[in-house]
Amino acid sequence: MPLTSSFSSDAVVVGRRKARELALQILYEVDLSKQSLPDVLSSFADHFHSRRALDEFTTRIVRGVTAHRDEIDRCLKECSENWTLGRMSAVDRNILRMAVFEILWCADIPRPVSINEAIELGKKFGNEKSAPFINGVLDKIGHSG
């Protein structure tokens, strides 16, 4: 049976969703451990990803967020009323960083996709307030840019 285009599209969504989950785990570790990205990537590969090369999309997100972190954090500070980055949960903070990176530096990813994926990550890895908080901050970013 030939593969249909919707099947291929679903595979990309599942693949990118998993890539975002892996990127979140790596960024969370960098954020909390204060280790360098190369050290965390090495440790992650050794312990959790069995030395297999990380997906290109995961690497793109992780390296992009790391390279643009100061700019991303400035954007988050401006658009998250009454919230400092330190007050945000580490999960929410890193989901937001990933989404802002995608919105501002990944022209090939539609903004609504980045926002929806961030909200879904918040539902899966955050608490009951994560998804609405992430949605609100990203909505402000969408209206400011």
C-alpha cells in the first residue's frame, strides 16, 4: 500500500513533537544544572539517547535557543507582565524559549504551529496553569512583533 501525503505529514508532526520534547529536556538540564551545552549533550547521549545522533530538528532548536538566549529572554521579560524569568517554572521558561526561537528565527515553521506545540508541551510537562500561561505570553509576543 503506498504512503499517502497525510501519513507523511503525520509522521513529520510526530517526529517534530518528539524532537521538541527532547529539546525541552536538554534545555531544562542546561538551565538547571548550569552545565555547558556540549556537556549536557554528551551526558544526554550517554544516558538517555544511547549515543545515537540527535535529530537535526532537536539540535536546531537547542543550538538556536542557546545562541539567541539573551535576545529570547529580553523578549520574554517584555511580554510576560508581572513575571520575571526566575519566577517562571523551569519547564514553562524553556518551553517559551523554544517557541520564541521558532517564531523569530524559524521562518519555515508557521507561527500557529510553534504556539500550538508549545501549549501541548505545557500540557504534557507543566502543571495545570502552564498551557494558559504559555498561550498568554506567546499571544503577547505575536501581537508585539
